[in-house]
Amino acid sequence: GDVVYFEKLDSEEGKKVTFSNVVLVSNDDKIEVGAPYVKGVKVEGKVVAHGKAKKILVYKYKAKKNYRRTQGHRQPYTKVEITSIKMA
């Protein structure tokens, strides 16, 4: 039921997404850490929305040379609601 933000995924809103490369799984007192991934675990989610993060400003400056450049950047993201975690 958690909502997680990922770097932009190629999937439409409302579609299901499956993640098979899971690094860590926690179930009550049991914690499994992968090396590099946990085997047999899949996480399924539903794409809620696509968007862009807040704008950050990149400012380049060189002292005494009258060189100043300002550039903005907004990172695209995909908002995913986790529906289930399946363990084999």
C-alpha cells in the first residue's frame, strides 16, 4: 500500500508494473538481504502518475572572467503504489 517514487518508467498510468530485482525483504522479524538480489521475490505495483520533481538551479561561475550561466533542471519521475510482494 506504500506509494514510491521511481525514476521515469515506460509504463502508462493505471497499468501494473512488476519489479523482479529486489534488494531487501523484511517480513515481521525475518530480514533477507540479497547478494545482489533476493531470489524468488517479486514486487507488484500500479502506476499512479507521471510528473516532474521540483526545479533545481545549476549555476556556473568563473571568478574575474565575467562568466556566469544559470540552468534549471526538473527530474522526471513515476509515482507507483505497491500492491503486493510475492515470495516463492
